[in-house]
Amino acid sequence: SPLDVIRRVVDEEPVPPPRIETSIPIDLEAIVQRAMARDRSERHASAAELAEDLEGFLQGRPITRRPPAGRRSGRRPRRRVRSGRGGAIAAGSAGALGAVLLVAWLAGRGPDAPPPPGPSPRTEPPRQDEAALLARAKPSFDQATRALEEAVRDLYRPGADLEAMRERLADAVRDFGRALDVCPGYAEAFFGRARAHALRFEFDAAEADYGRAIERDPTYRSAYLERGQLRLERHVEERLDLGWVWNDSVAARFASRLDAARADLLQATRMGEGETTFPRALLAFADGDLQRAIDLCEEGLAAKETREELHLALADAIFFSTGLSAELSPRDRALYAAALEHYARASELRANDFASRIRKANVLLQLRRTEEATREVEAALSMRPDDVVGRWIEGRCREQAGDAEAALRSFERGLAIHPDSFLHRIGRATIRAQQGALQEALVDVERAIEANPGHYHGWYLRGSIRNLLRDPEGALADFDRSARLDPTFHSVWYNLGAVHANLGHVEEARVAFRRAIELGHPDRARIERILEQLGR
């Protein structure tokens, strides 16, 4: 697509000529590489100099001026099967000139044309079987690419037919597969199929195909970057499903995916020259350096990098830099507002972007802007109906709107997708407890605690259920655990005070009630009356 072309011009080096045509002579490759060099000082000083090199090549003379080592294609004794990626060769006027030279070379070659003269043949002649396989695979590859590009355009079209978009992506997956059946070493076909899988939310298949592209071409920077981005996105989704808050023991269960994302992003950053801020911002996020991620995203936006992923990355970094506690502080509210602004901007730039829509819905839910959150989550679920976090947001919106039965259906649908979902276990336990099904609620909340023992809300909810089951000592232990995990949670301090008071622990009750008032509990007047009864 035009946007993809612009991004590649900014982010990537021009595609080496052998990826366009495997049989291009090594001296012509050097001329084209020099003509496409980003740095003016590395290009031909004049058209006359370029003409001299071309004339020398046609006459069979060796060229004396070659591109710097860092710009060469890095051919290896053993060749991999490669093919062109349209648009990546367009690197400003110099890239266009290089493309013209290459096209001129291809146009002058008929099927029976003899090899061009010159004393600098390839180190290894092209393998005719590979060229034949690429030629046979190309029609399927081109058809798949057209379907993928049209689907990507749908992402930016408000009101696009999402079902038709999904069908186009399925067609792309099928046709890339057909190309690979013919030419199993086709790195670009694996890369294209990975993109189509990712847009269909088939993340395991996408990761596998990105990996196959990298195996066939270890210099494939875009594959490293997009696989790293995908792995980081999956990590964020896992963290959201665990209620955003966790401790080190829980984090260790997900360290391998985060480490893999970090490795990919680090490799992409090292391979990029003159890169934009986006890969570095993602790497900072993966490293847990949220402030650096924020700074890099803001730097990119200030430089007019308007890509929607930059707004999304900035919003995520801002969101995760909040306290993520039960009660929103004024600082948290301000950060949520800032995150919301960038999630909204990302969804404006890409109308059918799932990630920005679902994150926007989540922030609106936390701010109790229920109607807006409902609209956003409905839009997100139209793109990805089986999203676990989306179904939880839907359930919480219904709960906030007073429709407990509809909320319960959302939570049960989420558990059908992911039986160990922390969010959905907590959501269903809350509704069941309100309906008096305490034992069933207890089972759910204990499953939630098992999934994420570092989250304050699981212990708080189990304490509330145990209190209703007339187990004050068990409730006290759970409320105490919850308060230690989130000391700013005023509701748990209120409940601690109430249980201590019922057990005759007057001093402990006073301390807990006073703490609830300090933290801004909304029922201050009632707590003041209780303290009066306890004799302050």
C-alpha cells in the first residue's frame, strides 16, 4: 500500500538487487546499490560518472567504485531463495534511479539472451531450479499480496466490510501457502503469510511464519521487528487478562515471551540505520523503561511521525505507568486521560484497529464512562469476537449498567474462550456472590487467586465471600493480604475495620477505619459514626 511504501522508505534500507532478480551480475549490483545509497556522499557524484560506470559494465570493464561495505547485499557462498518486496526499493530519487537501472537490465534480457559480458562473474552462479521455482510461485504470491494489501486498506476505511476483510485475509493465507508449496524457500511469502495470520489474530501461526522467514533470511529486519511487536502485544494482552497487576512470581510465568520480544526488537534496532523512534520505543517498553518509551514516542510525534502504532505505544506506556491500584488518584486520572487521547488518535488514524479500540474501551470503563466504553467494546468485538479482555469489558459495562444477567453471560462466554481467565473468574464470582450463590462464587474466586496470587482484588473478594459465609477469621486474613498488596484500597480498610469490630478488636478496628477515611472512602459520615461508637 502507499503507506507501507512510505514506511519502508523511512525505516528500511533499499532492497538489494539480488532480491529483485537473482541473476543480476555482481558489477551491475554494485552500480545499482551505489545509485540507491541514502547518503549523498556515497552516490555517484554526477550523471556522467554513473554513465561511465554503466558504459564500462556494458563493455566488460571491471568497475572501480563500489558502495561501502555496510551497503552491500552481503552475499554468502550458499544462496537463499529470495524475491522482491514491492515498494521497498523506492528510496527517494536515488532509489528510483536504482530501480530504473534494474528494470532496464531486466527488460534487455530475453529468455534466450546470453549472460552479460564482464570479468566479474558471481562467486556462485544462480541456481536455475530456484529461479524456476520462484517464477512458478510468483503468480500465487502476487495474488496473495493483492488480497493482503486490500485487507490492509480496509483497516483504514471507516465502515469497511469486516467480514469481507477477513475473507480477503483467508485468501491471502491460502495463496501464500500455494506459493510456498511450489517454492518452500520463499522468505517473502512466509513474511506475507505471517502478516495475514496476525491480522486474523492467528498469533501462533504468525509467529511461526515470521520465524520461517528469518530462518531463510537472517537479515530480514522487518520480520524481526514485526515478530517482536507481535510478541510484545501478546504479552500486553496476557497482562491485561491478569488484571494488570501482578508480582514477580506471576511475571516469571510470562518471562519467556517478553524475553523473546525483547530479543527480536533489539535485533531489529541493531539492524536499522537511521531508523525511526518506533522500534526503540517498543524496546524500551519491553525493557520496562516506561518513561523512556514515553519520551521516544513523544520525540517521534514531534518529528511528525504520525503512524498509528506510535500513538498506541505511547498510550500503553502511559497506561501502565499509572498506579494500577483499586482507587484512582488524581494523578492516575490525569494519566488515564492522556492515554485515552492517544488511543483515540490511533483509532482515528486506523478506523478498524482492534488494539486501540479495546484499550480505549478499557480506560473509559475505568473512568466509569460506561456508554462510551460500551460503544468502543462493541466496535472492537465486531473485529475479534473471541477476545477475552473484550468480553470482560463488555460484562463490566453491563454490570455497571445494572444488567447482572447480561454481565453473567459475557463472563461465561469469556470463560468458554479461556477457562483460567482471572478477569472472568472475578467477574462471575462477583455476580454469583450478589445473587447469593456463595459456594459457586468461592470456587471462582479461588481459581482467580490461583491464576494471579499477586492481585489485591482476588483476596478482597474472597474475604468478602468468607465474611458472608460467617468465617470472620478467614475473611480477616484475606482482607489483610489484600491491604498489603494494595495499601491504597480504601474499601479493604473499611472491611478490615468492620471485621475487627465484630470480633471485638477495638483498636485494630479504629486503625483500619481511620485509614479508610484518610484514603478518601466515600462513606465518611458512616465511618465517623462507627468510630464514635468505638469511642474513637
